[in-house]
Amino acid sequence: MPKKSGTVSIKKGDQVRVIAGKDKGVEGKVIEVVTDADRVIVEGVNRIKRHIKAGQTGGSNTGGIITSEASIHVSNVALIVEVKGKKVTTRIGFRRDEVTKTRPDGSTYKAYRSVRIAKKTGEEI
């Protein structure tokens, strides 16, 4: 079954390694996830320069060249996990764990919680 657009298993704050493109091999932390376009912005990766015109007020916008990160496609990054003190890339899977929840009246019931797991180690992320 093809993956639906807008479902990205990489989350903000994850440590990732770029596996394709001009910044291949660079590691960084995910700053932002753009789910609509299946893209992520990674710290220090795909840096671009923007030329900003000075504003008429002068004080608020002085203008100049600003360097910032642009987004890259989520398929070009892999999650990094630590295995025996070594950083390795892994794919992400999901596992549904059964949990016991309590209602406001005090009664309990069984429910399921979805957790992300590293495919290489099977551990929860």
C-alpha cells in the first residue's frame, strides 16, 4: 500500500543523517517538519543565502544577506540511533502497546498506544 502524503515518521528534535544529495553524510537535528510536502528542515543542512532588501523604516530591517536552512525531502534522511556507543542509521517502525487507562469515575479499561521503534534494534524511540 503506498504511503499517504502528509504522514511523516520523522519528528521535530530527531537526530538524522542525510543519505542523499549534496549534503550526504551530514548529521543534524530536525528543526521543523513540513507534513504537507513530506519535507524536513535539518540544522546545518541545505543552507541557502537570501538577499533581503532594507526596509524604509530602517530600524526593523537593515537588509543584507541571510543564510538559513532550506527543506529537504524526508526520503533523503535517516534516523540515527545509538547501538553499543556507535551511531547507526535505522528505519522507523510502529508498535501498538496495550495500556490500562482510568476514566474520571475511577473505572479502568484497556486501550492501545502507538509507539515508534527503531527497526534495527527494536527499541522504542
